[in-house]
Amino acid sequence: MPSLRQVVRGTHGILEGFQIPDSRLEAEVMVMNTMRMPRQDLFANQETEVSPQQEQELAEIIERRRKREPLAYILGYKEFYGITLLVNSNVLIPRPETESMVEHALFMALMGMETAELVIADVGTGTGAIAINLAIHLPAAQIYAMDLTDEVLDVASYNVRAHNVADRIMLLKGDLLEPLPQPVDLIVANLPYVPSQRIPTLQPEIQWEPRQALDGGEEGLDQIRRLLEQAAGSPLEDGDGGRLPGRLKDIGIILLELDPEQVPAVKEMADRLFPGAETSVEPDISQRDRIFVINRGQMLSP
Ligand SMILES: C[S@@+](CC[C@H](N)C(=O)[O-])C[C@H]1O[C@@H](n2cnc3c(N)ncnc32)[C@H](O)[C@@H]1O
């Protein structure tokens, strides 16, 4: 039977041959999962033998990966901001750049809100990645986590229960802020923002992810525009139905994840819908302008 060392090396070579990015790391993760072994054991037990059943299991993973199915879907989980989340093909795989949204939301909540119990909305929650981390780190916060379908909310619900925050996260089904029962202090939203025509040009793994999690319409801004209108309670264009009750409190903050190219267009929308609010842009972990902040009141300037 081959040793762990040989199997990792062989898997790495196969993945490299398929031109899988980060093939060394992926090979190690695949073998760790097949062997049900934490990372440190993989290196400490390099001469351990790999059984034929384990080799077969690994071969099945490699075959799925050959078709460029994302590793997170194959394994059924993804690490995000220090927690493990269940994922399946109904939800977007949480990205490292979104961890910066969590960082900024926590910074603002912890530094800016001294007494009140925060009410937060995570719009387009997917796995629940953002909402769950906010609930873990903000024990007094009440969080609404919203998405469009039962299939997505089933995944979020599993993750919310797995991380013991079900008492503070209320899952709601519906379009953007519509299901919210009350105005909130903080809106965090990583909505679809890829322009429709760009999606087919992106890497093969992304094609496995749900279109409703990626497709932001022609400019990529359809959902963000509608979210800002709902939050403000007024349309950008006259004749779209007049004023509605706004969903953001008078001193509230909105954090949006977007593409750096979209910053000027979103700033223009924010200036029109929230006159007098401060806007700013914060970098993600790769130092790209990724988080757009609309600060309506005196909570805190970032
Ligand atoms: C880019 S994914 C983000 C998922 C998760 N928040 C994250 O950061 O990993 C966008 C999410 O928004 C949801 N979504 C798209 N349009 C929506 C809408 N009109 N109302 C509510 N959710 C929507 C999608 O189903 C998807 O789960």
C-alpha cells in the first residue's frame, strides 16, 4: 500500500496536470479529508499506509475536481473567519474578501454603539457566513438574515444551529429588505454584483455556483440599487412608486461588498438617496476597494 507521502505527492501531480490552482494545498486538503486527519498529523505520519478504500475515495474526489467542481462543494464545507460552514451548490462559497466585511461591521458595531442593542440585517445571507460571525462576536445583537429561497435558508439554518446562535439570528425569506419587521441599525450586504455578461468569462469553478448569487444584471448593480432604494424608502427615479417606509434607522450604517470599479456609481446612488450621509470605501484583505460604507448618523466614521 502506498504511504501518505506518496499519495500526497501523486495527488499534487495529478491536480497540477489538470491545471488546478493551488494544487499542492488542495492535494493536502483532499488527503486530510480522505484520511479523516488534521493537518498536523498529515505531516507527522508521512509513512502511514493508505488503504485501497481510502485510495478509491480520494480518486472520486479527484475525478470531481477534474471537472472543476469547487473543492468546497466536494467536501461539503468551507472555513470562513475562523468557523466551519456547511456549503452545497445552492449557496455561494464564502470568499476571503468577505471576511473584511465582517471585520468592518464588528469594528463599527463595537466602537460606535455604546449602549443600545444593535439590530442588524444581513441581506443575501447565503451560508449565513456574515450573520453567524456577527452573532458570535456581538452577543447582544439581534440579527435578521435574509435570502430568496428555502434551499438557501436550509443551509443557513443548519449553520446557525451548528454555531449555537439560533436564538439571535432570525432567518427570513424574501426580496432584499422586504421581509424585515422593523428598521435596523446596520445593514450588511454581499449581494450579487457581477455584470451578467462577465459571468461566462470567469473561472470554471464559478460556473458551478448559483447564478442568483452572482448575477447583478447588466452593470452588476441591479440588486445593490434596489437595496439602497428600499433602505432609504424612496426610488432613485421619479415615478417608481414614491416614498415607502425606510428600513434603515436615522443613525444607521450600510456596508456593501462590491467590485472596486463600481465605487463611483454606487457613491452617486448613495449621495442621492442618503443626502448628508458620509460615504467611504474600505479595502479588503488584498487591499482592493471592496467595502462601500454609507454612514447616516453619528455611530462612527470608519
Ligand atoms: C454573493 S452571495 C453572498 C452570500 C453570503 N452573504 C456570503 O457573503 O458568502 C449573494 C446572496 O444574495 C442572495 N440574493 C440575490 N438576490 C437577492 C434578493 N433579491 N433578495 C435576497 N437575497 C438575494 C443570493 O441568493 C445569495 O445567497
